Amino acid sequence: MEEITKNSHISKLAPGHRTCAGCAFPSIVRTVLDASDDPIIVTSATGCLEVTTTIYPETSWNVPFIHSAFENAAATISGMETAHEVLVRKQQNGTLATSLSYNLPTKINFIAFGGDGGTYDIGLQSLSGALERGHNFLYVCYDNEGYMNTGGQRSGATPSGAATSTTPIGEHSLGKSQERKNLMEICAAHNIPYCAQASVSNLADLKNKAKKAFSIKGPKFINVLSPCPTVWKFPPSQFINIAKLAVETKFWPLYEIEGGKYKINYEPKEFVPIEEFLKSQKRFSHLFSGRGPESIAKMQRQVELEWEKLRKKS
């Protein structure tokens, strides 16, 4: 573990995994891992990341890694962080078992990764508990706005109007009818020291936020937009461009909440209409005919409303 940390040329998430072409989360995960100067321990909820990087008997992880169930990644990382704290205390007071042949690092960055299914929905109770208890860890959600590992069902992160396998379009349906859940505000409501929203289209911003998170003691949360070419239905080469459009249209603002204070990290000089983001993906193609334009206008109003709320808080 320490050798990997010292040798920066060794990839902490090795190539050769089985993600889809154009998948965003390998870039997200590597950026977060590379932001740590200290040893790392990782857990990942069941989902695309776990499935594509740990197909038995192979693994892409060059750091200690534990696979958690869909619902308990935050509980798993909480247990590991607590166990480490106890062992360090015993090491310092001389009561640690003598069979341990090395000095346990006193500083380890504990990281949990989860998709939006394992974070917004199935794992929310576990995450809430870990944040409330105040464990020293970073939770990173790679948000691809659906249950992509199991067929593209809608999740609490899926935006309104999106066609998914469980919100199909039809005579009486224009895709998902509900608004997406505001997970940043949910996490911030736990009064944790640091929350941030980032995008795969700006890895420098993500790395800065991860570095800041590692420098802060206590629970931290970063939500990262991770476009999915398979279910969003766009050419694999376009995942960065689509993530950038999400930012430029105000659909996915880049901001952070540190010590309860909001800060917008990037404000486009000229905002792009939301329809430019929508028409880049076939999951929204039905909105450009029939009753769809009304939904687009509603989404534009909602995006403007949320942006103004954010600006006032900042």
C-alpha cells in the first residue's frame, strides 16, 4: 500500500477493466485516487464500477479494496475507519499485537465509491448514518442518473423527461415525471464539513476538490456527473462534451459547500439553453415533438430557478 503511494507512476486503478467505451467513471476514480498523497483504502457499492473492475479472479485495483453490497458502502467504510483508529491508538500506547510486523500508517484516506442507485436510493440510509456519526471518510458518487448495471432503470437521480426501461415513453408518458433528488442539499443538511459537486468534464476542478476533502477531518461528500453512453444513448467519444454541456446549461453547476458556506466554482460567461444538453442524447429525443417542447420549457424554468437559489446561497 505504501509503495503504491510512493510510486506515482503505478496506476491505483489499473487499465484492462471492462467498462463500456466512453464510460466516464474510470477518469473520475483515477482523478480522486491520484489526489491523495497518503495511503488509500477503498470500498465500492455494487454497481457498474464494482462489476467492471473486480470480475473474479481479476481486479483492477492497486489499493486495498472491499466490495460492499448496494446498500452498505458507507457503513463498510465507517467500520474500516473506526478499526484503523482503534489500531493506531493501540499502536501508540504499546498494546497492539506484537505479531504485526509493520508500523500502521497513522494517516489513511478512506474512500467509498457508489453510483447514484447505491447512493441516492438504496444506500442513502447507510450514507446518512455515516455522515451523522461523523466518520472521517470521503464518499464519491459517480452519478450516471440511473441503474445502468441492471438495464437502465430510473433512479432518484434520473432527471424528469428521461426515457428509461422503467419510465418508457408512450401515449400517456413523456418519460420520468418526477424531478431528480437534490442529494447535495441532503448531505449538506447533516452539517458535514465539506460537500462538492464536480463533473468529469473538468478533472482539474475534481482533483482540487478531492485534495481539499482529504485535508479536512470528518465526513466529506463529492457528487460527480458521469455520463453513460449506453443508456443515455450518445456516441462514446462525446462523454466529455456532454458533461460540459450539463455545466454550461446550468443543469449541473460546479460548486462546493465548506463549513456551511456555498461557493460557485465556475460560472459560464454565456449560458447555453437546456435543449442543447437534451438533444445530445437519445433518451430525450421524444421531447422534441408533440407535447415534448412544453416539458423542455418547464425544465428550463426549473434549471433557472435552481441556479438562482444557488447564487443567493453563494
